[in-house]
Amino acid sequence: MNEATEVPIQVLIIEDDERIAEINRRFVEKVPGFAVVGIATDESQALTQLEVLEPDLVLLDIYFPDANGLELLQLIRRQERQPDVIMITAAKEVEAVKSAIRGGVFDFIMKPLLFNRLQDTLLRFRHYHQTMARLHSEQGCVNQDEVDQLLQGAVKKESGSGYLPKGIDKLTLDKVILAMNECPAPVTAEQAAALIGVSRSTARRYLEHLVSKGQLRADLSYGDVGRPERVYRKL
């Protein structure tokens, strides 16, 4: 079955602000393979639509005048047919994030919602959803490699959409890349910090990010005294 003939992923939006809910609907329906089947603006509507519509995916806010999104998340988890959940919220408290993660959300996106950020998550979810459906229909069981692939699909990955991990700023990243491209010899985080004009810890964070993306290589340098230190070089 190709993408054009697949049944769209059914999405329910639970958001008390009707204007924001409409923006979310338009964003979702710009991504191929998704269809918004309902919008709930309070707890009563949410519970009814969850039961009647049986969506595949829920976009859930935390703050409601008459309810708490984290409590709704727990109710969703107790349903017989459990949809996946993406939190889209202005909540920034550590406890809220921790509760959402413990509740098994696929992703946690902070407002104001950016289309590229949502698109990145929805594309990952579509791949995850399709893979789960295929494995279930073909074999019913999975091996370790397939489990690893499914779990990787639920982890944020930098994509062509321009999304960068928290703590990585594009302007600073560009400066680090430029400095490393112009540097003929391997450098330590401290040396890179001096070249770029940032702190050692900041330089290390950006250098390690580039290592994780396969753009730099990190080796250990053993000096005459002290502990070995990581040095970074272009691949």
C-alpha cells in the first residue's frame, strides 16, 4: 500500500483556545497523511470525542479552565484503545515535563507552535505509526533490531526543517563550523572557545553536537601531565 492510498492518521486536537486550535488544525493538515477528525475545547468534549472518534493521535494542551491536561493524559492511558499523545503547551515547569514524559507522550512541544517543529514531529510519528502497523500485520512479534528502530523513531532528530536541539543556536553553530573549517590542526574545547569568543563549556557543547552529527571527530590527547583531554578535528 503506498502513501497515497493509506488511511490518514486520525488526529484529535484538545485545546481550549479556539483560535489556537484552528491554527493547529491547519498546521496538521498541511502534512501529508494526517486528518483532523475533531477539536475539543473542554474536558467534557475531550472525553466524548476520545470515546466516539477513537483517534490515532491526540494533540493535547495542559492548561484548561476546567481541567488539567496531565490528568487527561492519565485518562487517555487508561482507555482500551490508547492513542498516542503529543503535548503542545505553554507549560515550562520541570514537573509538568517530567509528568508528560512519564505518561508516555510521543513529544513535548512548547508554545508558540512553529510549523516546522510540528512537521518534524508528525513525520517521525507517521514513520513510527506505519512501521508499527506493518510489523503487527506481517508478523505480530519483533526482534531487537526492529525494537531499536522503533525507539529511534520516537527520539528527536535534527532534520531538514531547521530544528536544532535545545541549547544549540544556529548563529553560534555557524561560527563554530566556520572556525573549525579554518583551523588546520585539532583543537581542545578551551582553544575553540578562544577562537569563537565563548566560554569553554559552550564551545564543548557545540563541538560535541557536531561530533554527534558526524561533522567532527573527537580523539583523546595524552599530555605530559594531567588527565587526557578531548581534541576535535574536521573529518
